[in-house]
Amino acid sequence: MENLIKCTVCGYVTEKEKLGHKCPKCGAPKEKFEELSEEATEKIITSDRTNDIHMDIINLCMAIEELAEEGEEIALDPPCVAVFKKAQDKAWQLKQMCKAELAGHVAKGKW
């Protein structure tokens, strides 16, 4: 398993072997990094893919919102507009659920 370390100044996490002389995010010296426990490292590694999936879903929802807005502006007919409005609402809800899940991951150290 990879040895992950965390900047105590800004929270940036990286592999120990990849850290240079300072934090790439905030510039803190490498002495400000602490090694994460095996449990914390495991949480981060196993959640990495699911976090990426949540971000992909968020981006897709944003695209759906934009497309649905365009469809509403075209306003071909009322049933069509109703579908676009529903798509916008559902995409926004799903986007918010994914954001809440990511916030939960961060709160649990899984990022």
C-alpha cells in the first residue's frame, strides 16, 4: 500500500515518494507533512474512484441542465418544455446529492 502524507497547513494529501521540498498547494516545507495511518490511507485509496464518479455525475448533470435550458428556450410545444423542466429539476437534485456525498467523504477523511 502507498504511504500517504498530509500537509498540516492546508490538508493536501500525496504519496510520500512524490513530495518534493515543499507542499505543491501552499508552499509549506516538507517538515509540515505528517504520515497518515493505514486506516486513513485505506479510506482515501478506496474512495478515490467513487469520488471521481461523483464528480463525473456532477459534470453530466450540469450538461443536462444546460441542454434542458436550451430546449426550454426553443419551446417547441408544452409537453416538450415540461420534459426539459423536469430534466433540469432532476439533474439539479442529483447534482446536489452527489455534492452532499462528497462533503460526507471529506468529513470522514475519504478524499
